[in-house]
Amino acid sequence: MSTKPNPAGADATLDRGRAAWTVAIGSAIGLAVAFGPAFIASFGLYVKPIAAEYGWTRGEVSSLYAIVALMGALGTPFLGFFLDRRGSRGVIIASSILLPVTLALLVVVPGDFGLFLACGFLIGLVSIIASPTAYVSLLPQWFSRRLGLAVAIGMFGSGFGQFAMAHAHGELLTHYDWRTAWVAMAMVVGAIGLPVALIAARDRPELRALRHSGNESAIEGATLAEALRSPIFWTATPSFFLVMLVTAAMLTHLAPMLTDRGWPIDRAAGVVAMIGLVSLAGRAISGALLDRFGFGILGAILFPLQAVGCALLLTSDSPAAIYAAAGFIGLAYGVEADMLPWLLRRRFGLRSFGRLYGIAFGIVQLGSVLGPLALGFSFDRLDSYAPGLWLLVGLSLASALLIMAAARQARGDAGSAVRPVQP
């Protein structure tokens, strides 16, 4: 793969300075109220209230989640092309305005299923720019040797946001109707997201100048075609897709699953929130170890923990087992989001990072479509979550096998990389 030395790609200028750490910390705060915490980690708490009010099945309500995730998966690759041309700042500011507005639209939709899905379509359009892609695309511009740490800081915010959002939604739902709770949290998203975007969303000036001048070839790294021919990309990305599939399925259906077992909604929300809280530990581990050991060992250890969590939900109703299951799922949750930009930056450089990350993240997001649908189908058609949970156990183990295969490919193919990578 081709590279060209240039100041914008020189490691000596990265990993330091107030601007770099402002971006990292700002990314953490921005991602705490981005699309993942604001919708993905929260919508599952609303499946039963919405279904009960309108007389729809849980699978039908979950179809809105699937539409939103599908829109994000299809649109993120196009966002990546835009980010490589124009940078992240404008996208982040626009998303911080549009996300709370479109989320709030859900509360004014009448009990018409077609309009409900249309609202999902609008939320899905905004999810394209409100996904982590724009913030994550900033971090490799400012960090190289400490990229794992920087990504972990940013994604720490996402994990904390998912914990805090799920907990706050659960508390509100115990005191207010679902519409009041939902619109209150949409207002929180806007109140935090916009100021952070204005202050901390900064593209690196040298890269911005090169991209605006059309001098992309001066930026170090592989072309998009070269990167997409790499077998590592097509082995690691499906692994991350499977991790996301399992996570999205559990975030959407864990609260209904627990309330079916007699848990009150606020306590069930606490278990869902625990997934986000424990994910902070997983992300701290990944941030500390990615730069030192690479992605293979971490994935092989952490990804199978989701299988353990699903197995516990299948075999025990005790509170201790339920909390342990959430903990195991949480340890793996989000680590794939740390590994993906780290791997792409280290392996393929900056020239096509936005496009490559957009394509990879779009594929990974398809897991958010299929996971909730799989568990919804299991409950609606098979009258039990158990078959779906067994499927998730198998897919979790498959994700570990794939990441280990990608690590072996990295060890055997280091010579073709833009820069060597530790598997």
C-alpha cells in the first residue's frame, strides 16, 4: 500500500498539546449525548409502554429501532466520504441541533403505525450524522501513539452516557408517562450536545487545508481501494458486527425480558444501565492495553463474555445472575467501537480514514438492525426469548473466532500495511 511522508501525517506532531486533549475530552462529553446513549441505550425501556398504549406487538415497536439502525448503516459510508472532504466540525454541530428535535417528534406521533415508522425514518436520517463517526474521525487526526488512549477517553464518555441516560429514563418512567420522560431527555441531549460541539469539535488545521485544496495524495495512508482489498478488514469488521448485534439485541429487549419476570421498570432500567456502566471498565481496559498489545488478545478475551452473559439469562432468574449477565455483556460492549478506529488508523493511515471507517461502521451498525429483530421474532413467534438467546450465545463465540483470525492475518501480513500493527 502506498504512503507519502508529509507534515499532516507525521507522528511527531501528534499526541500532545491542549488542542488534542480538548478534542479528546470534548469527544467524550459529546459522545455521552450522541445517538448511542440518546436512542440505542434508551429505546428498549419504551418498548412495553408504547406497545401497551397502541396495542402493538413488541416486534412491531422494535421495527422502529430496526429502521433507524438500517438508515444509519446505509448512510454512514456516505458520511465517511463527506468527512474526508469537509471534516467533522460542521457535521457535529448540525447533529447536536437536529438530534434532540427529531427525538422529540416521537411523542407527537398518533397511534398510527405508518406514521410511527415514518418518524423512525426521520430519526434514522439524523442518526447518520449523530453516530460516533464524526467524533471518532477527529481523534486519529490528533493522536497516533496514544490513539488507543484517546479513543478510550472518547468512548468512555459514550459508555457513561449510556449508563446515565438509561438510569435517568428509568427514573423518569417511574414518575411520568413515557412521552414526558422521552421529551425531557431529548432536551438534555440538546442542552449538552450543542455547547460541546461549538467548543471542542476541531479538525486538525493541516489536514483540513490539504483536503480543501484537493491535495489528498499528500496525506499518508492507503487509498480506499487498497484498504478494501485487505483481508484483515473483511475479517475484523464482521467480528465487530456480531458484537454489535448481540449488544443491540440485549439493550432493546433486556428491560422487557426482566419486567416479564416481575421486575419493576426502574429496577430493570438499572440493569440495562449497568451494561453501560460496566462497559466503562471494558473501555478502560482496551484503552490501556490496545496501544501496548493490539486488538487480537483483547477481543479473544472480552468478546466471549457476551456468550456467558446470555447463557446466565437462559439458566437463572436470580438477581445475582441477572446482574452478572449484564456485567459480562457490558465488559464486551463498546470494546469493538474502540478497536475499529484504532485498527483502521494503524493499519491504513489517514488518507481514506473517514470513508473506510464509514463503510466499516455501517456494516457494524447492521448488527443493530438484526439483533433486536431476532429477539423480537423469538418472543413474538416462538413465545420465548430462549431461542434468540441461544442464537446470541453462538454468535458471540463466532465473533471471538473471527477477531483471532484477523489477528493471525495481521501477524502474517504486516509487510503490506501502511504501518506495522500489533495483533
